[in-house]
Amino acid sequence: MLVTGFSLYFCEYFSAIPEQARENLKNGLKVSHATTEELAKMAADAGVKKVVLTHIGLGGEDTENIDKAFTDMDFEGEIIIAEDGLAINP
């Protein structure tokens, strides 16, 4: 992913790992990463225009839940789910 001209905060999710490892990782990430709800609140409070999410999948997060979290926090910007090769320009 290539991003130019943005201040970024990444909320990462991981999939395709064994269930116990996923739980261990999930518990560890809770102390060092924002939840979708926390990120939605930060983005809404800051008035950002775009949020780029990467590595969606930890804990079964889906795009409906992501959209709901951002809508619930009155986020009015664009939500981009990153994919391999994604290039973002301001």
C-alpha cells in the first residue's frame, strides 16, 4: 500500500492463524491497538476525511460492523478497506 500526503492511524486485524494464537494475539493487541469503535471515535472527533483499515479479520470483524461503528460515532468521511497494491493519493 502506498499512501501520500496523509497523517495515518492504522487499526490492524489478522486472520488465517490458529484459534488459540488468534486469541493470544487479540489479547495482546488490546493493550497496543485501537478497537474499531475507538478508531471511529478518534476519526470522528478529529474530523478526518479518510480512514484506511488494514488486515481486517481478527475476531471475525466484518465490513457491516465496521460501517456501524463509524456511523454510530457520526463519522462522515470515507472508509477504505486496504488491499494488496492499493495506492492512495490526496
